[in-house]
Amino acid sequence: MHSDFPQRRLLAAAVVAALVSSIHVAPVRAQEAPPAEQARRDEPATLSTLVVTAQKREEALQDVPIVINVLPEQLLQDTGVRDIKDLQVLVPGLTVTSTQSAAQTVARIRGIGTVGDNPGLESSVGVVIDGVYRARNSVGFGDLGELERIEVLKGPQGTVFGKNTSAGVINVVTRRPSYTQAVEGEVTVGNYGLVGVSGAYNDALGENAAFRIYATKRKRDGVDDVVTAGGPRREDDDGDQNYHALRGQLLLEPSETLSVNFIADYSSREEHCCVSVTTHRGPTAAIIDALTPGGQGIIPVPDLDRRLAYANRTTEQDLKDKGISAEVNWTTPWANDAVLTSITAFRDWQAITSIDFDYSGADIMYRPPDEDASLAAFETFSQEFRLTGATDRLDWMVGLFYSDEDLRRHDAYYMGAAYEPYLSSLVGSQVLGAMAAQLAPLGLTVNTANPATFLSQVSGRPFGSNYTGVGALDRYGQSARSAAIFTNNTFHVTDAFDITLGLRYTREKKTLDSDFSNPNGSLACAATLADPAARVGGALAQRINGFAGLPPALQQQLLGQLVPAIAPQVAGFMCLPWANVAHDGRNTRQERTEREWSGTLKLAYDWSDDVMTYVSAARGYKAGGFNLDRVQSSNGLSSGVGGIVPVDDTSFPGEFVDSYELGLKTTWAEGNLLFNAALFYQDYEDFQLNSFLGTAFVVRSIPKVTSRGIDAEVLWQPGIRGLMVQGGLTYAETEYGDDPLPDPELVLLPGNQMSFAPKWSGNASVTYDWDIGSNLMGRFNIGAKYMSEYNTGSDLDPQKLQEAYTLLNARIGIGRQDQRWMLEFWGQNLTDETYKQVGIDAPIQAGSWNAFLGAPRTYGMTLRLRY
């Protein structure tokens, strides 16, 4: 599947070389002033001069008919934003969560997002860094480095960004090289043993070239305590950090009309993440306790504030992200100096993760940190061309986009020593117990003792030899090719009235090859499936007290009533997906091709220099794909209910949205106060919901999802010098349609508010800096994010509800007015709020629930140096 990647690397190099050698012109040159001298001048004279590139051209924020949150460098620094998860404190309606590892990080806007745990599922909210679309949200979970600004665009995008997204885009713009020599450094220390250092060097290479190098290293102890129950895990904490990254840029500007910026970056995370804590202890907890050394496998009384998890297996993870890109801008000598932009990129991302599947001290199931057992890897080549120009009445842009993405996934389930005893206990309590209740009215009793014997009688194998070692070892290889042509044009009908029309045609082709194997042979499942009625019937006969003394006709009558109901249950336990022999040796190939139109229409009217209103309609689209998991059902169809028949066709269709907005953008106080608001309505068709259906993650196409509400934002720069206020509010009713769904696990969805979708979400941030004497200055920031209650599980189980909460961050610093140095003291989640990121059903533990928690209170100090 990867034999063509050397050629694609050569193609990328060839494209860049051709553009550099054959084109003779480009746009804005690098800034001449160093950041140290420019830092205090970056604050605009008025907020009305804030510039964004949401439509791939520089425009004033108040002129763009889009709901967009603009976060400049200083605000990002003041609030401690390093990655997209930190970003949510500044953006109402944005939530970012992680589950089993940092590789499963998901962003949602207005409650709409892609649930993780299936790398074959594309992101509803796209992450674009310096013009390059990232394969999945988790790639943006690392340190974003030196930021110039971040723009969060809400609603479907596709006619200005290379890749389709159905819910929004997080557009990250990092700092480019300048022509002034500068050295910057930062040292941070904090609680949980946090130590972080970073540095950057910038310099000119003659009159027409400059470069910038940035490096960072950060380490921290874990924030969750872990009971290892004798191991083999040795780490007694989790959620630590061990991150380092390197980023280099080379800017070439051979003329006033040509600019080429090369970027190469590498980052690594070698950490332990992520354990979950018990929120509800169910009936199986006693079995787990009995199978755990020391007798306690799950916390006796759930208490989230203790942040105490149980795991006897490691949660090591090793994430690597690297890539190169070249952005070429050429101001053409024709078409009124139209700018031709080319962005060529190659990226390689991979994650090797491990997990204690049962989230307990018992050694039931796990996945080791081994490439053969747990790998998710993306290799992506992308090429985007845009031609952007303007006349007196028309701002126009046309573009081409191509991406070539190869995805590999290795997936394995290892069964520990406690798996078979645990399974036999489940069979004993749920099968034999149910049979005893059925026979009690007939005056018959059932021997429910020693269920391990019953399991061996069914399988015909000695207890302890049925499930050992590697249960499932699967390989997935997905190839995705996407090509699109798009255009976005604004026609200035009058000086006050604009019409924007965008259109996109996309062709997506995906191919998935899946290879399944069961290295341990799944002998118990094979024996059960060979003749389930006979094997289960024989085992049942030995469990009914006095059965041998009954008349033969009555014996047959009893078994005839019991076996048809009980045999499928027993087979279901013996042939769970990771132990189902029917998967062993399967090889499947799936293909799907989609050709779709999407676009937007916007009408904007300037009632005055300070008031603009707009109305917009957009059709968004996100490609379909395949489930990269063992899927089995009652009838071999992905839409079927629970069963043990393997499903060959695991595909799901594309996701579509019709989005409508009525917006208002206003400017007050001579440009120092901005108030923007928009009413929105979004209607999703075939919404891609990734759900854990007890044994596997399966994407279900929800026929209808609607999201409606209001977004509002305030930016205020009062007359008091150095004071800045920023805030926002989102109200969103994001609900599933009323259509009934086939899965019993999703019975709560129809007509209810979506998971991860608080109705109310708001934030506020206040920054104030002031002079201290003639050389020093002080700076203070306090910010908060409020979320009303919402459910943190895709099935809306009430046990996964998260009550309303508020996160509070603050930072205060003192330093030189020219910012040669600045010492800051900071704290995040100052009230130490304990909240659920994601709630889950404890795997194969009916009646128990767990949760992945958000970060606790952290604090420390940072010293910044600039020369």
C-alpha cells in the first residue's frame, strides 16, 4: 500500500522546485520589526482594524460575513494556550475531549463533532495549520509553538479551505520568519513536577531570505493516581507529559512579487495516557475484586475528586508527527495582480498506544504498547492551488485541492489470566441464574456453583486453556484520494451591498483492506459453534438438580424450551469479537467513491460604516468511510442487532448539512468596541455517530440532527490604556431527530439533546497591563469558561451526565516595557473543578460506568526572554 510514497515525495519536491524556478513574483514581505520591539505595538489602534484570512485574503474582521472567533498572539499567551484543547476556554461552543489516548482527541463546535476511537472517521471540525489540513484533530493536540493568531470558523467550510468540513475549522497561523536577528526563550516550572523550556532564533540571510528555528521540551508527572494491583504496570500515576518538538522555517523573497516559505517540523510525545475512573460501581465489581490480587480491583466507593484509577497494565503511548511543506505566493503580472498560491505538503503521523481495556486491577484484557498490536498511522500528501484576485466590483478566488492519504491500523486484544475466570463468572451469573429463575416454578433447582466447570463442559476443553494470549490481531489499510475544485467570489453590487457565492465539487475514493486473525485459535468459540445446541444442552442437563431422574420425554421437553433461548447467549459470551473464530483468516476489501457538490451563498449589507448584517446559506459535506473494527451482528449486516456473524460491509455514507445564518456585526466607541451576533440553524443528514455498542465501535448514520441557536461575541478596548475585555456566548439546541434507531444501546437518542452539546456555553477574559515606573510594566489576565450540563456519552446514559461547571484561569506578570524579559505567575482551573471529559460503559462490565476526567488545577511560573 505504501510503495508509491517515495514517488509522491519526489512529486512534492518536483512541484516545489518547478514553482520556485518558473515563477517570478509574490505578496507581502516578511515584517521588518523584531517581536521584542513590536510586541507592545501589536495591539491595534482600534479593534476595527483586526485582520483575518478566513476567506483566503486579508480582510477586516467586521467585513467578513462569517461567525469567526479571532484570537491574537497576546491573548493566546495570556491564557496559556499551547494546543487546541487549551483553546476551548476562549471559544464559546467549542469543546475538545480525549479518551483512551491523546491520539483520540476530538473537537466539537455547537455540539457537532466526530467521536474518536475510529481513525477511519474524518473530523467534523477541521484543523488547518499554516494552510495545511491535518488528517485528524489529534494531530493538533501537541504544542502549536509560536502563534500569530488562531481563527475559529463556525459552520461548514469547503469553498475557501482545501478540505471539506461539516462543522467548522480551527485555522492556526504560526509566526513566520522576519529580517531582524532575534533570540527568544521561555522557562516554565509548575506543580506536578512540570518543567518546560522553549527557544527560538530568527535571522536574515541577506536581503531576500530569512529563517526561524523553534524548539520546545516539556515534562510533567501524572495528574491521576493509579492502583496497579501487583502489575505488571509499575507507574502509579497517569496523565504525565514528555513532549518535545522542533520546527524550522526558511523564507525566500527574491522579489517584491515572489514569496516562498518552507516549513519542516517534528514532534514526539512519549507519555502515559489515559486511565479512566469509576463513576458507578455495578454488580460485576465484586467479581473483579475477587480476581484482583489483594481483593480490590475497582474503587469501593466512587469519588471523582480523588482522581484514583485502577489499572494493572500500562498506558504507554508514543506519538510521532513530522512533515514538510512549501507555500509559494506569486503576484502575477496579469489579472490585476492576482496572487497564485501553492501549498505543497507531506505529513507522517503515527501513534503507538496501549490500554488496560477493563480499567481495573484484574488482569482481564489489555493492549500492549507494541507496533504490531496498536498502531494508527497516517501518511498524507496534499497539494492546493489558489488564484486570488480583485477588480473594482469583484473579489474572486478559484482553487484546486488534492490529497492522498494512506492510513494503517494495527489492532489487537490480549487476554490476561483473569479473562477466563471472569467470563465463567459472567456466564454463571447471567445464564445459570436466568435458568434457575425459569425452573423455579417447576420445583426444579439449578447448581450455579463453580461456573468454570460449566464453561469447560460447553467448550469440551479444560478450564484455563480456552483463552490465553492474543485473542485478535487485525490489520487495516485504507487509501483515501480526494480531489476538488472550488471557488469563492464576492460581488460588490453597490458600495454597501455584497453577494458572496462559493461552490465546490469533490470526488472522494476510499479503499479498505482488512485482515483478521486469532493467534490463540479461539478454540472455545470454535467448539461451541460446532454444535451449540448439543454442547449447551449437555452442559445444562448436568446443572439441573434431579434431571437424570425425570422421564425422558420431560427431559427433552425441558431442554427443548431452554436450549433455544440459552444457546445464543452462551455462544455470545464464548464468541465475543476478539475471540470469535468466525473472524479468523478473513480478508475483506471494500471500496466507495463519492462525487458531491457543496457551496454557500451570502448576502451582506452595510447599513453604515459601523453596522453590517448578513444572511447566509451553505451546503456542507463530509466524506463517508469504513469502520476499522471487528463488527458482528445477528444477520451479518452492519445495521443488524447484536450477534456473532461477521459483517463484511462496514461502510457508512457521507454526512451532509444545510446551514443557515442571520448575522450582525457592529462597531462602537470609535472602533474600540465590537459586538457581533448570529442566529444559526443547521440540519444534518446521515450524521456520523461513532458509538461503542458493548464490544466494538460502530458508526451509525443518524438520519437527522438539528442544531439551532445564537452565537454572540464582544471585544472591548475601553478608554483605560492597557485594558482589554473579550467574551462570548453560545446557545445551541443540538438534537437528534425523532427517527427510531436499530440499536438498543441508542434507544435514548431520538428527540434528545446530543451528547457533548451544552445548551449554554460562555466565556469571558479581561486583560490589563500598566507601566511601573519608566522601564517596567505589569500584566494581568483572568478568564473563565462556563458550560451548562450535558451528557458525555454517545448513548446518553444518564450516568454519563456532566453537571454545569466553570473553569477559571489567571495570569499575572512583571517585566520590562520592551518585553526583554517577563516573569509570569499563572494558574489554570484555579477552583480545581472535577469534570468528565467522556463517560463510558466499563467494557464487559454491565452496570458499571467510568469517565475520563479533565485536567485538575495546575499552577506555576514562566520566565520569558527576548533579545
